[in-house]
Amino acid sequence: MGKLQLIREKSEMRQWTRSMKKDGRRVALVPTMGYLHEGHLALVREAQARSDLVVVSIYVNPGQFAPGEDLSIYPRNLEGDLAKLEPMGVDAVFNPYDLYVRDRPVVDGGKTNEEGSEMLVSDEFGGGHETWVRVERLEKPLCGQSRPIFFRGVATIVTKLFNIIEPDVAVFGKKDYQQWRVLCRMVRDLDFEIEMVGEPIVRERDGLAMSSRNVRLTAEQRQQALSISRSLKEAEEAVKMGESDASVLSKQVRKTISEAGGDIDYVEIVEQESLKPANKLECPTVLAVAARFGSVRLIDNVEL
């Protein structure tokens, strides 16, 4: 293919994909919110290995942010993102200004919308967005406890991206483990004919899971945040040594993170597909963590 194409409009994006697929070419999508790091680029490489053409979407989705969350300060650098993607041979970047129907226009992909999805719901008889996709059970545990609208926003925007881009393959990172499971269930239940690919967590050299939010950590907080990956590694080693009691493993992880100064949202061991709490490691499970260091909320996990 030729030069990377930057596409802003939904109709143009849909037309581009359909024209490319006429010749039987396979299209992969890597959905992102931008501010790309090596973890995202690893997803792109996997998408290239599984398809003929790759589309990367870059859209900070206001529908998954509640009022008071970090929508307005979420890091953005479209120019830098394009500079990383073009040498890789990515075929198209879909960077829409806004993917929601609103009673009043919003500039630059919701950048000015600090109220998150609250602003997306129209007043009575208004014309704003009012349709949401929910994966009712899988969205409730873990992150769903403290972020009750998050997965509604994620499922809705990914559905919209699937409908606009019509990919054959979609590649996601498993750092956002619950998101991965929610979206796989959504694809199954709504009969999307899309191959879902989940890729392992990519880490910094010191073990910190790569995240666009890492840039907001102070030097001290970044050192403290290493307690997350360290505690997960210790738990993984304990399992290899024969520990199978979920409460024992969770307690040690909590202790390590708390002593480092982390404000824990949750530390839970759940079954991998159902996300149901596990008391014993008698089936494939995942140890999932969410904790704040300063104002930055980080998530991480390890499959056991």
C-alpha cells in the first residue's frame, strides 16, 4: 500500500474498507485512544500478521468517562501517533472528530466535553445520543464497581467502530482484561463476524505495564507503582510453588501495594471467562488489580 491515510469521516472510512475488501483483502482493526506506546505498536504488528490491511482508530471516547474522571486531561498527541504508525506501514488511521449524535456540536473528538457521557444524553425530545450497548453481567465486577458506566461506553464505541470499519479481525491488549472479556462476549452475543485477538501485556523494562496514563506519574509515584507488577510476579511464583488459596494470594498483593503507598481499588482473583470470584485456583483464573498512585489509576493482571 501507499502512504498512510488519515480518515476523519464515518462515511469515508466505511467506503475505504469496502473498496479494499472487494478484492478479497482481509482488514484488521486496532482500536486505541491514542498517545501510542510500544504496547499499542505490538498490537499493530500482530494485526499486520493476521491481515492484508490494518486500520488503527484513534478516538478518546467520552462515553466511557464519568464526570470527574480524567477525560479532559487524557494525553493526546496525534502528530506523534502518526509518526509512529506510518513507518510501520499502517494503511489507515481513523480519527473522527466525534462519534456521537449531539444536540450541540463538540469540537475535536469531545476534547472540550469535561462531563463525559452525561453530556451525550439528550434532554426530553432532544436529538442526542441515547442508545447504549451493555454486557450486563461481565460489566459489573472489578472495574465496574467503581466505574459503573465505563463498560457501557466501551461496548458502545467498539460496536460503532465495528459497524463503521467492518473489520475481519480486531486486536486488543489484555492489560484491560475485563474489557477484553466484555468485548469478546459482546461479539459472541451480537453475532459479529470478527476474529477477536487478545495480546499479552507489554511492560517497561522495570516491569510496569505500559499505559498512556503512565506519563502522568511523578518520578516517586512511578517507583511506587512498580509494587503492582512486583506483587503480581510474587503471586505467580507462589502459585508455581503450590499455593492455591485465592485469599492468601490476594492478601499478599494488597499488602505489597499498600505498603508502597498505593490506594487500592480492588485486588481480586476471578475465573478467566466468567469473571466470577474464585476461592481456589481450580480452573484458569486471573489475578486483577486496580490501584491509584496520586490521581493516576492503574490496572494490571496476571493469568494464573
